[in-house]
Amino acid sequence: MSCHYILVDDDDDDDDDDDDDSHPVLSVWQAKARDAREQRRSQLTAAHRYIIEMAADALDLDYNTTEDFVIDDYKVT
């Protein structure tokens, strides 16, 4: 069984300047996720890109959205 956590910002002020400082754990997780996505993206071959393009066409989505969905992984450690 997996647990999913949602971070809620209860702060009513609209200062977005301190987002990185207010949730340091989230920032670390986001950095790890971004690095993992870029590492997986660098391993895509022409065959992968062709399949992603065909899936994007079949799902009526743009290529970048489909590629992001395919390479994204929420199990970053």
C-alpha cells in the first residue's frame, strides 16, 4: 500500500518569493525528480521517440506532454 501526501499552503499571503525556503524537503524532492527525469530523457533513443510520437498522436496530445508523462516517475528516492 502506498501513501500519497499533499502539501497545503495555509499561508494566506501571496508572497511566492519564499517558496523554496518554506518547504525545503519539497525543494530537495523536486530537484531529485528533475534530475531523474533528465537522466531518463537522455537515455531515450529514436525508437523511444517514435513510440512516444505515435502514442501522442493516438491520445491527441502534444509530444512534450506525452514524453513528460512517460518519463516521469514519482518514486524518486
